[in-house]
Amino acid sequence: MNSNSSHQTLKWTRPLIEDLGQEILHGVEAWNQEDTGRQPEQLDSAIEASRQLGGSLSLLDFESGELLGNAMAEMLEVLQRGDFTDEGNALDALMEAAATLPAYLDFL
């Protein structure tokens, strides 16, 4: 896919990418609320959204976006299992990536 058609396709799918990013953020925020208690299944929708994000970007030939989506899903799975030693920094990085990815893709 040439650069112009790839950019046009990305503009067409940007609302989906933004929605998936918001779904990731909402899942992480719900899981991270102190007053609700953490349930592993609270991250299921965020994990699925991360995988969909990576798959969507893969179809658009944005390999780095695919890698990021898959890395986010893997990080969420580790958080879900409770295997993270520096959870705060991991959550910050994950939420920042989900929030800024759509704007970052505009620069490609």
C-alpha cells in the first residue's frame, strides 16, 4: 500500500482506533479504582481492545502500531495475573500510549 492510500485509510479508521483507545483506558481505570477491588475480568475488555487495535493497524500495514497493540495486550495480561513489580509506571505508560496513539498516527 502506498503512503497516500495508507494515510487515507488511516483517516477513515481513526474513529475506530480512538474508540479502542478509550475502551482500553476505561478498562484500566475501572480495574485501578481502589474502592471497587480488582477483579481480573475487569481487564478483559481492555485486552481485547488492545488486540483489535493491533490487528486493525496490521491490516493497514502499520507494523509499529501492531507491535504496540500487542505489547499493550501482553502488559495487561501480566497486570491481570498480578505479576508486575512496578505496576504504577506500567499503568502510566499503558494509559499514555492508549491516549496518544491516535494523534501519533496522524504524523505518520
